[in-house]
Amino acid sequence: MLGDSLRAHNAYGNDVRCTVKRIFNLFLSLIVTLTLFACPIFADEQYYYGDLFDDADYGMEYYEDDTEDSGILSRIGISLAVGFGISLVIVLVMRSKMTTVRAARNAANYVVSGSLRLRSQSDNYLYSNTVRTPRNTGNSNSRH
Amino acid sequence: MAELLLYKCPCCGGSIEFDSTVQKPKCPYCDTEFELDTLKSYDSDLSGDSADEMNWDDSSEGEWREGEADGLRVYVCNSCGGEIICDDTTAASKCPYCDNPIIMKGQLGGDLRPDLVIPFKLDKNAAKAALMRHLEGKPLLPKVFKDENHIDEIKGVYVPFWLYDAEADANVRYRATKVRSYTTSKYNCVETKYYSVTRSGTLAFNHIPVDGSSKMADDLMESIEPFDYSGAVDFQTAYLSGYLADRYDVSVEDSRARANSRIKTSTEDAFRNTVIGYSSVTTEQSSVRVGNGKTQYVLYPVWMLNTTWNNQKYTFAMNGQTGKFVGNLPVDKGKFWTFLLGGAAVCSAIVFGLITLMEMM
């Protein structure tokens, strides 16, 4: 009798623990999903704690993946470089608008319309160069 | 064969020799082989090269009629040396170039009489409005400069210009390339063919202006071009009433170099536009001879605006005929770095988000 009630209590307790764990995992998943939308830097599986809990439950060890770290770092590096480049172009365009005094290079505004008369013209072929790059390696060049 | 030794290699400029093994002219320096006809035609192109030759007729200089300049006064700036002409009804107190006080020197005399003048079509209010528009939409402009900027005096100045009419007879040689890429079983190949292209012909120019005032910055005056020459009328001293006029102090001969330079560049550009079908075209040699060159002395209307900020002088100019407004503005270094770094942060975040999204997809 006592044994039955203890088993029932344990079964109930297990059910309750499972339910709490599911709710907790669901809550974590929601936070992670929202975080991913707000801050894509965390869009990496190693930060998904739900999986970590699952792994811990099954007695699996957690290993940090260095390649994932370097992947994020390279993405950050590329983003910073491209972002800085775009920003620099925009700011230099803005700065160029501050300078409106420029010497005229030519007299195109004063060319008499239709006055160009070509007396003679010639197009003579001189020589040619061919640069060959091997298709497989692409390292060595030959010039002929 | 002795004749061949005189040929220069179109590729590296070395002396070409006849190679008996390939039975072709060959450059011993760069190993490029040529057809004999090719070298002959290239040599004839080279022999056609000649130096620039600019001939001008300055006979259009006018003289003041008797009594015409009596009503004109000359003021001189003790600071920059500028000499200003205005009629005796116009009070001139400050130099339009450096904003320093000017003093009356005396009666005008001895100068050339302008052939033509373009009267002012836009008034002082138009110049003020143009300045306001000029300051708008400039995020890097210091706020203090915009808010506290007040031009003490806006002056309408007739600026002396020499106008040059000419016909350019040019002989231009270009080096052109055609690039073709193709693939064989073993190689990716890029073939570049080189051509010697020549163009000879003529091009006419009318009314190229070069300012005849040493105090007036050339680039400032060239920036408010073009003036509409059809609006020019015969000079009358009445047009000076209410405005200042600068005396020319750069002679027509000394101004000519600037006109020649612009004519030469435009001629090369115009001929260059007839060289089509190539991957690249660069000018190798050009000789421009100016013929039928004529000059005129004219006065063009310019509104001058000066202001000083942070001990630095800023000069603005507006074309008094067309309203084109120019003038360099100061850059707020703080704003520059804020925009640069802030923009970099925003752009980087966007780029990172895009990269991440692409990897997730």
C-alpha cells in the first residue's frame, strides 16, 4: 500500500518535473528566438541552452566549437570592414558637396556645335600579348 | 636592314632589329615581333607628331572714346592691391576680394575699353537667397557657421574677362587596346591587342573666357561658368552704375596659356570620342595648332560675398546672369567623425544581419 502510494507519488513527481522542464525549455526557446531577431550575433547553436540542458540530461559533455567562434569573428570582421567602407564613401560624398569651387579642365561649353571635322584617321594593329593561366591551379602565369 | 634599325618598338620604345630566325622585325629588349608594314605605318604616325602651335590675333582691343572715362573713379586696396572701378555715383568702401577698406586713387585712364558687357540680370536679394540655398542640405556644415553667418556686404562686380575664339587643328595619337578572354583545355587566356590610332582634324571654339584679374581666383571664376554670350551688349559706362568693376591686370598674352590649355584638353577629348570599339584608349601624343585666334575684352557680372569664420576667409561668387552659386564651405570635424563612425556602426550591423540571414537560409 505504502509502496504503491510512493510509486504513484514518484510517478506524479516525474510528470510534474517533466512538465516544468518542458515549460522552462519552451520559455527559453521563446527568449532565444526573440534574441535572434533582435541581435543576430547570437544566432549560433552553442547559445541554445535548451539543447545544453538536453545534452546534460543525457550525460553528454559540452564542447565549445572553435570553428563556430572564428566564423562569428570573421563575420564581424567582414561586417565592420564593409560597413566602414560604405560609411566612408557616404561621408566623402557629403564632404565633396562642401567643395564647389573647381577649376575648369576643358572648354567643352565653348565648342562650336558641329565644328568637329576629321581630316584623316587610322587604326593600326601593332602587336598582341596573351596571358595564360593554368585552369587547375591558377598560380603560375606564362606570357607570350 | 639599316632602315629597320631606325624603327622604335611600339611596345617598349627600344630599337628594333630584324630577326633572321623568324624573318620578322623583333625587339631585342621585349621580344615582341612585328610585321614590317605595321612598323612602317607606326613610324609614319610618329613622324606626323609635332609641337603645339598657338597663334592669336589681338587686334580687337578697343580704346576709350574721348570723355567716356571721365565719370569713372579708381579705388585701390592697400591690403591686396586690387584696383576697383566704379562711376562717381557709386560709393565703394571695401575691397570685394579681401573685404579690407579701399581708398580712391583717381580718375580712370590708360586702360583698354571693354568691347562688350553682360549686364546684371539678378539682384542682391537673389544672391542672398542663393547663399541660403547653398548652405542648406549640408550635414557636415558647422551649425555655428550657418546660424551666425552674416555676410557684411554683397557686392556686384563686373569682372574683366578675355574671350578667345579659335580653331584648333590637331593631330592626336592614341594607344588603344582590345582585350579578349577565352578558355582552352588547359588555360584561361587573356589576349590584349595593341593599336596605334591617329586622328587629325579641326575643332572650333567660341568665347572661351579667362578672367583678367589676378586678385580673382581663376578656379572661382571658372566654377560659375558658363555665361550666356548672347546676352552680351556693347559696352556703355551706364552699365557700371551701382556696381563695381575690376581693372584687368593680367594681359591678354598672359591669359592665353589658360585658354590654350583648355582648348588642347577639349580637342583631345573630342577626338578621343571618335575612337570607339576599344577596351582602353590613352593619349600618347598630341599636337594642337590654334589658328584664326581672336580675343575680346568683356566685363561679366559676378556677385561677390565674403565672410570670415574661425579666422579663415570664405569667398562665395554668383554668376550675375545665370545665378550659378559657388563657394567652398568649412567642414565640422566633429560631425565628420560622428557621421563616419555612426554610419559605420549602422552599416556594419545591417551587413552582419544580412550575412547571418543568408547563412541561416
